[in-house]
Amino acid sequence: MGKKVKKDEKPPPDDVFDTLLVESRQAGTVVLMLSSPEEDVQSKACEAIYKFVDKCDENKKQLLDLNAVEHLLALMQSEDKIVRRNAVMAVGVMTAHPDVRKYLRKQEATIPALVNLLAPEEDSVCHEFSALAMSNMATEFSSKAAIFENGGVEPLVRCLLSHDPDVQKNGIEAIALLLMDYQTRTAIRDVDGLAPMLECLKSEYAVIQKLALLALERASQDGENRSALRELEAMSRLIDFVAHPECNDLHVMAVMVLSNLLEDLESLELVKETGGLKRLVAVITDQVPPEEEAKGGKGAPDKGGKGSRQAKKSAKDSATSKNKQGSAAKKQESADSSEPPPGEAIIPTLPDVKMCAAKAIARSARSAENRKILHEQETEKMLIHLLSHESAEVQSSAAQALAIMAENLTSRDSIREWDGLGPLIKMISSENSDVKESATLALANLTTANSNNCTEIQNLNGIEPLINCLADGREEAVANSACVLTNLAQIEVLRADAQNKGVVRALIEPLNSRNTTVQSKTALAVAAYVCDAESRENFRLSDGLTPLVALLRSGNDEVRRNAAWAITVCAVDEPTATEICKLGGMELLQEIQTSSTRKSPFAEAALQKLLDSNLSAKYALTGCLTSTNYIENGFYDVGQLRPGTKFLTVEEYAKQDMNDKRPIIIVNAKPDPTVSQAQSQAELDAKQEASKTSVTGKSSRTGRDSKTIIRKDTFEHKKSPRGSKKTRKQQEREEKQREEELQAQLQREAEAISAAENKPYEAPCDSTLLKFIDEVVDKIQPLPTTREQVKALATFVADKMGGPIERGQLSNFGWELPLSQIKFELKSNVVPLGKIKAGIHVHRALLFKTLADKIAVSCSLMRGEYNRAWNEVLLPEEDCSLEDSLFAYTPTPGAPKFPPKTFIVDLIHEPGNLLPFDTPEAQTYKKI
């Protein structure tokens, strides 16, 4: 053995500091070590800080206050790899604190340093924590913009290709946040980042799959990205992903990506060719996919799409492999590709997935072309199947999708044929408001312009649930129900059925809603159901006119329009029109028509219909009654009213105190009941007198004998004074009886006065006007021509109103005093037309129009200024002579035919004279 040699340990040089082992328990001391020039010290300090900040958020804030972030940011750019790695680890963890992120955003070197650490030559740990820091920083918009401007998208995409799942997770999370900005959506396509994102769906980690689906959902909001995803066969991959039950918690997000992709017509056509849509429908409805879809879509037609070419290529490769491997391999492949029994293969999808799938269909169906393709793939069957699901959210989403699909005309019939109306009607009675709203919306679209669906709803007893839904608290459901009922009202049988079930009264409550949509739809439904007299009366007696008239004050154009249309329908009946006027409907319509912004043809039609049903108001407000407006009993002339003036009823005018203003002239051609009663009493007295004169003399003697007996009794009564005296008790009884009789009489008088006050107003009868009408019917109506009837009637009216008046003498014609005397006699401002014996233009023209309407002479009544009024008639220029009348029906071929001309009837100066409308004489007649 050799001799041991002692090692010669040389001491360190004199100019080198001896190694010093330091133990520190203060964060401040470690922060000071970050400034050391020794890389080993820097590395250990960074590692210690990483462990310290990973414990809690308070430690992160403490190191931020010690200005450690500034030193760490500088060390991230160190030349030593270990220093860079440990520094970025500490910074990556510290970015979870908002104050640290706020500090780093102010440092311009932060994002470039993080991007540089994602370089391929860097360590995977650097990639992990740099991506972590960027994902934390990307929560703010300014950081998103900085990452994009510094080219951080492409390095993050490279992280998706890493074998380290932590790197993938942080990278895809950062990308998902960056994709919230539209610029990144374009950049991700330019750097080919969509394919790595799709590959992340194959990851073993659910969090990576979830973040990848989130990134794909945001990226697919861009149209060009959707096109790129189609080329990458993303549709098939996503459908396959949904078909795997082990990932059922991520199926919702996968369906959301599919929802974006299905917006494009090209995507629908592609998924139709490859059979993917039917596969998706089968998966959502928990059914066995068709055999051709299970085998890769061989049954789908080949239209040259990429999916079909890929299927051909895979089939060709499979055939070549089979030939090489022999029959044993063939058996093995057959065993591997065999499907389990249907009962074991089907695992129900989650309700949220079904809900999202229905929403995806609804989103895609917003386009008419997409609806057509979805209908060809019988998507409605899937949605009808989902209507029976136990989840209310699924039912609601399916009904909404059906509502959108129902915008396609052929889909409406298909949904009925596939028994889709029954479940929707059942959903109306659901306790869930969302379900009820969606079901009524679907029915509203299904019954639009489709009588078969309307009839089917009646057959399924759906009218009564719809009427009950009008009282629901969900305003949208009420509006949709009103829309369905409006569609049903287009068929008379259904309208009568709904009226019998009380739809008219049920529509009154929604009119009081504050929701403009409910008001609009309900007013339209009212217009559809009050088209007959019985319904209008029911609506009026149920106080439905009050809220309907109030809708005219709405600031919504559609509400006002529909309310005006409903009033147009209601105003056909005179009682209803009168009630609308009492509620101020006429004033509101006039106000609307004077507005430049609210004026509409519907309000004009409603106002015109009200005026046509209330001729008194029409003549007062417009000063015109056409030849189609017939004056009946109850018409009254109040004179010209200014626009906006309230039109009162004749009862209100009659209750006013007598004044010196022009009287209210009323037309009421009825016999006077007091005169008739007096005549009948006189006839009865005459008959009794005649019977007395025919009595025999024996009766007279009998009368004298009876008088004698009475006198004898009276004498005997006076003869016995004791009998005349009454006891005090009898006197008190008689006095009490008299007081009771007096009280009873006073009570009867008070009741009579009260009954007279509460008695409805009765217009004064005009027996004179009734005689005028009878005389006109007997003498003037039989005349052969209209011209003769007009002339004779004009002469008749002038005679009854004081006779002709010479030109220039109208001011000397005394008509005001007699009219005032009539008012004084009647103690009222309302004067019957027949009592006027001296009248001028306004009175004679009204009498002429009243009598002309009774004998079917067509004429109009026009009002001018200063008590001027005139009648216009349409007549041929001249009547035919007897010789011409013989050949009246054999005119000369080609002879001109002239229309009748307008004439003004002279009732003042030359009664019966017809003045052509455009002549100076006619213009003079109309003016002073």
C-alpha cells in the first residue's frame, strides 16, 4: 500500500471574499439580495420570493410595497437562464394580485419581457409562468391591446403545441381572454391558431378542453374564422365531441360553438351533406343515430365537399389495409368497429345541452335560407320531442326555436302534421312564466295566415286556455295570447266560439296594462272581436270603452293606431259612438289629427266613423252632411263649434239655464203624448155624456128619491146632539191618523220629485214636423222626377218658414223674436224644428234635408258663415221631354253622356230655383 499523501488545499486568494451562508427570515432582506451582482444569489432570492408569494395574497402585496417587482422585472431579462426562470415564476404568481397588475401595466417593459420568455429556446417553466402572467394581465383591456401590439398572439399559439399540460392550460386561457377583442380574432387566423385550439379538445384534462371550447366560441363569432373552421372539419369534431357522454359537462359549450358555426348557410349545407345535423338531432333527442351516419355518412350525397372527399379517402385507405391484413385482421376490425346494443349506447344528454341545442337551432333559423335547410332535415321533430321534456328551460327553448321555425310557411303545416300543437297548448297552462311566454309566441307565429292551424287549435280545446292566459301576470304571454286570438278571429266559426267563451270581457283587463306591446296587441284583438252588434254591446256594458279611449293618449304610435282602429269598429253602433264621445274620444281624435307628428290615417278613419254615427257632432264640427248621412229623430243642431270644443249631449244642453244664445234645434218627429192623452180623454167624456142622455125618466125619479133620503138622514143626525160629540180618545186617534196621512203624502211627493230628477231625459216631441213629413210623403214623393220633387219640396219648406224673402230684405225679415218667444214658452234652450214658423237659411236648409231624407231625395247639407246654410243636389241639366223620353233607352250610337251636375237649391228668394254650383248666383247665395 502506498503512503497517504495529504492534499494541499490552497486558501482562497486574498482579493476574494470568503463564502458566507446567510439565513434570512425577513422579506426585506431577500429583496435586497435581488440587487446582488452574483447570479447565484439572485437565483436563490427569486426562488425564495416565489415560495413566499405562493402562500397568500398578503405576501404579494407586501413584496409589492418593498419594490420587489421592479427588481424581478429587471431579472426577467437577465442573461442567466436560471435567474430568468425563477424571476418569471415569482412574477407569474404575483400577477394574480390586482395591485401588482396595475403596477406592471404602467411599466412598458412588462409585456415585451413576457413575450420574449415565450421564445422556443426558453425553458418550459418559463413558458408556463410567462403564459400565466399574460393570462392574468389579459383580464384588462389595455393589457390585451399591449399583448397584441407586441406580437404575443403567435408565441401563445405555440404554447398550445407544448407537451406540458400546464403550458397548454395557461396558453389557451390567455388566448381565450385575448379573443374578446376583435383584433385578436383576425390575428389568431393569420397565425394558424385555430387548428391547435381544435387539437386541445383531445386533451386528457377537462380544464384545457373547457378553455379551448371557450376560445373557439369567441373565435367563431368572426365570419372568416367560421369559414376556416369549416375547412378544418370543426363541425364533425364538435358533433363527435357531443356524442361522447364522458364529456357531458362540456357539451353545453360545444353546442354554443356549433350555434355560432350554424349561422352560416355554408355550414348548414356542409353538415347536411355529411349527415352531421341528423347525428346532432339524434344525440340531443337521445335516439339511435341513423345507420349511414354511424358509418361515417356514406348515405350522404357527394357534392364535392371536403367532408365527402375525406370520407372517400378514408374508405379507400381502409380497403387497402384490409386486403393486406387478411381475413383475421378483417374480423378484428369488424369486432373493433361494432356498436354496442342501442339500449347501452344511448346515454341521455344533460338538460342544459338540450336547451343550448334548441337555442342554437333558433339562432341559425333567423335566416330564411337556414330555415329552409333545417326544415328539409326535419329539425322540427327534434324540437317537438323536446317540448315533452321535464325541464322547463328545455321546453321554453324548444318552443322559442319552433316560433322562429314557424316563420317558414311550410314549417307551420309540418309542425301541425307532426303533432306539435298539442304540447304547445298544454304548455299554456304551465306554472312557469317562461314556458307560457314561449308557447304563446310559437302559437302566434303558427296561426299567422294559416287557417288549418287555427282550426286545429279549436279541435284541441286551446281557445279557453288562451283566454285564461289574458289574465296572466307575464305581460309577454298576455300579448302573445292576444295575437293568437286575433289570428283565430279571422275565421267566423272560431270567432263565435271565442265570443261564447267570454273573450270580449277577458280583453278588457289587458287594456289597462302599462306595457305598450300588451296594449297594442289587445286593442287589435278588440277590433277583431267586436265586429257584431252583440259583442259591441257586451263590450260597452262591461265598461271596456273607458280603457280603450284612454289608449289614444299613449305616446306609442302603434298603440294609438290599433286603439283608433278598434274605435273605428266600435263606432258602427250609434249608442257605442255616443258613449265614446262622452268619454272624450272625439276630442282626443281631433287633437291627434291637429298634431303634425301623431296624425295618422287610422285616427282620421276613427274620427270619421264617430262623426258618421253621430251626425249632430259631425254637422257641428265639420259643417257638412253628405247625401249618405240620413237625419233621424234625435238629431240636433248646436251651430258651428270651434276645433277642440267639447261636444255636449242634448240632455246637457237642456239642463243649462236659458240664455240669449242661438237655440239648439232638435229633430224629433213624434206625436205629443199630452195632446194625444187629452184627445183620448175628450173622446171618453163624449161617450159618457152620450150614455147619460139615453137614460129613462125612471132613473131621474130614482135620483130625486135618493136625495130626499139623504136630507132625512142629515136632519135626524142634527136632531141628536149627543151623537155628534166624540170622546177625547177618538179625537187623538183621528189626529194621529191625519198626521200619518200627511207624512205619507209628503213622502210620496218627495219620491215623485226624485223620480222626475232621475228620469232619463226625453226630447220634446214635434207633432208639427210629423205632419210635415206625412204631407210631403203624400204630395211630393209621388212626383215623377227628382227635379220636380226638389222644386216642390223647396216651395213647401219656404211656405212653412215664412215664405219667400226679396233680395236685400233679409235683414228686415223678423225671425229672431219669434224664435226667442218659442224658447220662452218652452222654458228651454232646445227648440223643436217644427215649431219654427219664421226661419232663414240655416233653418230652411235643415228642414229641407230632414224632409228630403224621408222621401229618398239625395241631397247634402252644408254650413257657411253667419247663419248661412244650403243644400246641394245632383241632377241632370234638364229633364227629358215626352218625345225624348220615348227614345230614352235608344240613344244615338256614339252620343256623349254627361254626368249629373251639382245644384244649390234656393229656399229664400225664389224657392225651387236651382242654381248651378259654379255660377255667381250660387256663390252669392252662400255668402252675405
